[in-house]
Amino acid sequence: MLNFDLFFLSIIFLQVFLNIFFIKLWSNDALKKFHGVYSAEQKIHKGFIPRFGGFVMISVLLFITVFDQSFLASAWVNHILLCLIPLIFITLLEDIYNNILPIARLVFIFLSSILVLSTRQFDLPLIDHPYFYEFFYHNSIYLVILLIISIAAMVNAFNLIDGVNGLLLFTFVAILLSINLMANMIGDNTFSNLSSYLLLICIVQLFFNFPKAFIFAGDLGAYTFGFIIAVLVIMFFGRNSDFLTWQAILILVYPSFEIIFTITRRLCCKKSVFKADSKHLHHKIFNLLNRLNIRFANALSAIILLPLWSFPVICLIYFGEVMSLNNILLGFIIYIIMYLIFYFLFNKFSSTNYVKR
């Protein structure tokens, strides 16, 4: 127990040290000029804030796999990190120079997704529906293609919600906590151990991103940790038949519905689905708070969204870890109604233009 506690403390110390190092390093004026200017339309913060939180998180995860000999999932994580090398490369360049085209990032997302599933040593989940189950069971290549597209969509979905302080990391925490609760319920010690480590990394990182942001996760954090979580959800439901596969979508409901709603909204407005905008729900909330001159509008936006990003945990607590199909469908209906109420209310009372803070 003592070694376990000391190792946890060493993880926290390393992560705190690396965060402080990058914050201090990029406060140098010469390095600021080297760093590309981030001026995307969806930007709502002012001043220069380094975007290397994701690099810190990945570095700490690698440290765990190397130095914790009792880490049951180290082989899985090493495999995922190897497949992530292309995506880590392109997103690190984006966080430094801020000039990588979205289509280039999408290509690398698909490349890493293809690598992780084509070289996998784990079972894939089969959809709990008589027709789909039989079809994918006898045509596994189509299941792999579907999951590759799903991973790519989820990675982009996590990037979409990375707009206000803490929101992305709170969403990671909620999903990982859900996996942890389910793993503990069925005695899956490997996933319990893995999700605990990932939870620790995300919680420590929150102290540097919420309520005030000293460092951002950046594209490296959003894309790579989003990729890791998407793959782990596939692995978890592939190895644990106790749970209906539809429950996986409920666990990922906030980022999943955000990207579906965003694509639908842009198509209805005859806009490009690939062009970033500032019309996401978290932007609408920030707009209203900013109009009302409320302090800490950025951080408060993430708190207001708590019913959405914490919804998987709420469902698991209320319905139980192993959910019936009826409960899962009820969860979907409640979430969609809640999201639409949020969006249309804040859309009505917020302005479309905001002052950058």
C-alpha cells in the first residue's frame, strides 16, 4: 500500500512539475513569438495561454506504463500510444504553430483509428440487435469500418466541446468515472485500475484549467485523450457482455449528441460541416453570461452544463450500472429534451457576438 501511495504521489508531482514548467517556459516573450497565434472564430479567451496540457497528460500516462510494473493494462495502453504516434505528431504541430488544416488532422485521426483496430488484440463489441448482431458477426470487416468511423467522429466530438475552461476535462472525468463504476461492479480489475489512473491525470490537469486557465489541453489533449477514451469504451464493451452495447452510446452521450446536433445545425444553415463556428451550446451560455457582465463567465459556463456532461454518471447512479434497454432509451430521450431546452433557451437570450475575455 505504501508503494502504491508513493507512486500516486509521484504521478501528481510529475504532472504538477510539467505543467508549471510549460507555463513558465512559454511565458518567455521570445518563445511566444515562436508559437503560432491562435485566432480561431470559436476562441473566447484573451491573452496568451500555452496549449501543452495534452502533452503533459500523455507524458504522465507514458510514465505510468513504464514505471508501474503492476499496471495490468500497460500492454493495451502501449499499443494505443503506438497507434497514436501519427495523431500525436500532427496535433503537437497544431498546438505549436496553429496552422494545420482540419482535413490534415482528420486524415491522421483515421490513420490512427485504422492502426489501432487493424492491429488489435481485443474483442470488438457486437450491436445488441438480432439483425445487426448476425450481420456483423459474419461480416467483421464492416464492423471494423463502422468502429473506425465512430472513433474518428468521437475524437472530433471531444474537440468540439473543448471551448470553455474545464468543460473537456469534466467530460473526460464523467466518462472515466462511469467506466470505473461499471468495471468495479463486475470485478474487472484491469479496467478499474486503468480508469483510476486516467481519472487521476484528468483531475490533476483540471487544477491548471479550471476555474482559471493557466494551460490548455490543446488539440493534442482533446484528440489523443478523446481517442484513448473512445478506444477504451470499445474494448470495455467488447470484453464485458454484461452490458448492452447501446449503453456505450449513453456513456458518450454529451460529445456524441454535440457533434450530431452541430452537423445537423450547419447543414440546415447551409454551412460547411468542417468550418468551425461559435454557435455551440457552451458559446451560447458564455455569450449570455458575458452580456450580463458576470465574472468568471468562462468557468461558470462549464458549471451550468453540469447536467449534460455528468449525465452518464447520473444515469448509472439512478438506473444502476447494468441498464436495461428501456432505461437506456429513457436516458436518451431525457438527455435530448434537456439539451434542446438548454440550447434554444440560451440561443434566445444570448447575443451572437461576444466580447473576448
